Amino acid sequence: MPHPTVAHPLVAPRIRIMLVDDHILMRMGLASATNNEPDMCVVAEAEDGVEAIEAYRQHQPDVVILDLRMPRRNGIETIGVLRREFSAARILVLSNYSSGDEVASAIQAGARGYAVKDMPLDALLDAIRRVHAGEQFVPTEIARRLAGRMLSQLSNRELEVLALIGKGKSNKEVAAALHLVEGTVKVHVTNILSKLGVADRTQAILAAVKRGILQLD
């Protein structure tokens, strides 16, 4: 009597990953971590945005894990180029920085997710899977900072003024640095205080740092 045939479950294809980071040790660590997962494999690596675009054209990965601060072409520019050329590109930013400005710029450029390098490995692997599935991934704390930035709706000029205030510059010094008259700076400061819902410059700096709008050196 013939043995009944056993149907084997179909094995899902692995998530094909491209790593883009100018630090080789970071790439090695990511490659080791993801290649150890049964549903992931690294198919390409690049150390800057110029290499990343060429590697994407060649390998067409499922998910790109990309740093923002790189030589030759930075992450924001690279995301924009990839999304213009490959509208379906799924890009997860992995950065040391989590300010509202950088997160907003990455998402607006077309990134599907934003993770930080000190997050737990399990959370990063979850982020990769979710971005691959077409979801957007932004950790709760970063999402709050992003919301704070979007709520405040500071103009580019107001952000420039705020950054200089954060460095301890007076209105007169801000005016000189930005080639404005001092009265215009005073108007910008008033608008900044109003939009942030604070009473003075010190509170504005504290609020901006807390919301991820401003990073102090």
C-alpha cells in the first residue's frame, strides 16, 4: 500500500536587506543579527548614499536600512533619490539621532520607518518586518517628538532664530548672524514663544529640546 504523501508548508521567501552605513562595524553587526534570523538575509551593503543608489539598482532589495549622516550623499538625499526612481522602495532609517527635525525630514523624504541604534535588537527586527509588510514604524517616544515638532509649526526662519537663541545669542547677535534687523528678530522670538506656549526664551529652549525641535551641542 503506497504511503500517503505529506504536504510540506511553503517556506516564505526571506526579506532581502540592504545595509547603508559608513561604519563597517555597524554593518557587520547588523549583517550578523539579520542573517541569523530565518526570514532575513543581507543581499547588499553600501557605505554612502552614492554607493547605495547603485547597489539598489543592482539588487532591488526588499528593505533598505539606512543611516542619515554619511559622506558624499547624506541619508535624506538618498531616500529622496531612491523613492523618485523606485516608488515602492521600503526604507528604514537607523540613526544615532532622534530629533523631531531629522525624523520629520526622513519621513517627508519617503522613509517608511525610523529607528535608533541603541534600541533593543528585537525591536529593530520587528521594525524591519513591519516596514517590509508595508507598515510605518516610528517608536512611541520619537513619534511624540515628531508630533511636538508638527504641532509647533515653526517656520524655517523661526527654527534658525531658535537655534541661535539656544546657543546663548542675544537678539542683536541673532540679527547680525542672519542679516536681519533687530526688530524682525524680536517679532520672530515673539512668534516662537507663542507657538511653543511659553513665556520666555529659557522656557522656549527647554520646550524645544523636550519636543525634539532643538538639539543643544
